[in-house]
Amino acid sequence: MKTQARLFARFLDDLPQGTVEWIGVRPARKEPMLISDKVNAISGVGLEGDRRCKGSIGSSRQVTIISVEYLHIIAQLLKKERIDPAILRRNIVVSGVNLTALRHQRFQLGEAIVEASALCHPCSRMNEVLGKNGVAAMLGHGGLCAKIIQGGVIVVGDTVTHLGPIE
């Protein structure tokens, strides 16, 4: 187990459960997001209907997750009232949980179990959709990339539950 995973796990026993707030899939590159109240997570592949589901077998970026709290920070840094999660191209928005603490951890989203191993860094397109300094505002607030370990349905309103470190 990675040192960071062990360190995080020591302090996550009392991590509160979060909530799934928003779900979107990207049917193709640069296509608008399709927003839904639920999605089927396919083990080892990705989210049904998402472009990454077609070629992400074994990838650590099968699903991308960002928090409402990060959306608020990004909006504040850009002096905007709010940020529409669809323009950030992340799949799932959660609330009520420290998302960074879930890096190198397994957690459950509805019926699905995921492993988050990487930060989801912003791409240069964020300056196009957010305006000047979009990338800078997202640095450290881009969320997590995760791999689907156990498939299942994820529904808006489902809980986000920490399960333990990636072994």
C-alpha cells in the first residue's frame, strides 16, 4: 500500500458520508454533457454512455469526480456567482465530503465501488469555458479520477461512503 494511502486511511475512520449531487456523461469529445439522475457504472470500464467507457478498460480515469465545495471555490476565484458542472466535464459532483482525503482510497457511490488514485487536473480548455485564469482557478480543485472496481447504479442523492485505502 502506498505511504500516502496509509497516512490518509489513519485519519479517515470518522470521515462523514457525502452525497451524490449531479451526474453527467460525455458521449463524445467536445460534445455537450448529457445530464442524468442516474448512471450505470461498469466494473473496470467506466460509466455507460460516457466516451471513456469505450476505451478506458483498466484506465484510472474511468470516472471523474468533483465536489460542490470545489465548484464554490472555483467560482469565488473567478468572481462568478456559480459554475455549471457540465462545463467542467466531470462525471459526478458530490457534497459533504473532503474529496482530496479520498485520494488513494476506495469509496462507494450508490451501488458502485471506486478507487481514486489520481487528481483530475484541469486541461487548457478550462480557460476557454471559464475565461481567463480558468485553469489557475481549478488547480488543486479539479477533483479526482477513479477506476470502477464494482459496477452498479449511481443515483443523485446516493451516499458517498469511505471504504478504506487502495490495497
